[in-house]
Amino acid sequence: MEFKLPPRPENSHKGTFGKVLNVSGSKFMPGAALISSMAALKSGCGYVFLATDETVINCGSWQTSAIVFARTASIAEHLKNSQALLIGCGLGTELKSVEIFKRTLDCKAEIPTVIDADGLNILSQYDADWLPQRLILTPHPLEASRLLGGVEVEKILNDTVHYAGEISQKYNCVTVLKTHKTVVTSPDGEVYINNTGNSGMAKAGSGDVLAGMITSFLAQGMEDFEAACLGVYTHGLAGDFACDELTEYCMLPTDLINHIPQAFKTLL
């Protein structure tokens, strides 16, 4: 598969490259909101609006360069002005988080949407009568098990292409099934098996980086399957560069973000 980054026309401004609305974070998991926002901006979009818990705002969210606001403000208004939505990173699964998830989807915003992490766990319990037409789900094997109604994780690991495809059919979405060789499938039967990345990426927060990258590519105008594949490939490539410098033991999710430029230069 040939990978190309979104174009960067010379005659442009920050609005040219899209706005991401990131509905993520909770008082127990502020880092997921910050990391996913940083990754989205590092991957080229023009804005990230981070709708998060007030406690996250107080723990250094200014460092992300995102525009941060408390979720008590109107998410619906921000959805109208965004080109892509990310929801779920560190959102939590308590009642308040479930209400935020449902309230966001109930806005019926027709923009490409990435659901990650706790958003997937809520979705697996949520009898949704409406989901975005352009939807990407990014489960790890246990989250995939929940989305599929309890299929054994071992079975999923033994046939990742099949079960990723089942999720794509069930939810009419692009599925990114995250394993040591991440699989991307579409409802039309397209399949991509990734070959970048390493065990140093097996740390909490790496998935938040990936979710931010994919959403950024969507906001810049890429199609869903293409954006998911490019995100997975460059995420793993950034991990390989981080590993070369730091070893698989010492690298952190923030190191993936710091090595995105090297991954992009490789493609350019």
C-alpha cells in the first residue's frame, strides 16, 4: 500500500487543515486527553478543541496547544464547526461519562468520528439507534471482545482479520484492531495488515496517540480507510524511530509524538 500525507498547499491558513473536536479525559485519566490532542496537532490539523473535565484543564492542558473548554459548554455548537470528532480517550465509564458519550452522538453530527478506549466500552453497552455514517473504531482485543458480545480474546488473537471484519460489518465502520500486527478493515472488505511498530509501544497512552493521529488525518480531508491505514503505519514508524533512540524499555507515548516528524519525513 502506498502512503501519502495530506497535501499542504502554500496558500493556506489554519482553517485549511481542519478542526478536530476531542471529547476525552476525566479526573482519573487526564493524560489521555492531553496526549491525543498533542498527537492530532503534531499530525497536521489546524485546530484541536478539547472538551474535557474541569480537572484536566487545571493539570497543564495549556501545554497541548489545543483550545480547551469544560464539557459544561455546548458540544453541539463545536461539532457544527469541526471536521472530525474523537471521543473516548480516558473518558471513563461512570454514569456522567456515559451521558457525555450519548449526548455527543445524539447531536447526529455528520462528520467522520473516531471512537476509542472508554468510548468503545460504552458503545458495547449502548443500544444506539444512530451512529455516524463515517465511523472508525480502534479497539484492542479485549475491547473487540466486548464489541462482539463476548467472543473469547484468544479467538480474536488467532484470527484478527476475521474478527476485525466482523466489527466492521456489525457497526458499518472502519475497524483498527490493535495488536503487534495491527489490522485495518472496512465494511467493503478492504484489509490492511501493518508491519511497523515494536514492543516498546505496549504502554498505556500509545493508543491515545494513534487515535489523535487518525482523527487529524480525517480533519485534513482524508477518507476513512486511508486515514486509518496511514495513522497506523506512521504511528508504528514513529515508534520504531523512538525505539532506535531510546530502546523498547524506555520509550513513552510522548516519545511517539516527538518522533512523528521523522516518520513524516520518511514519507516525504
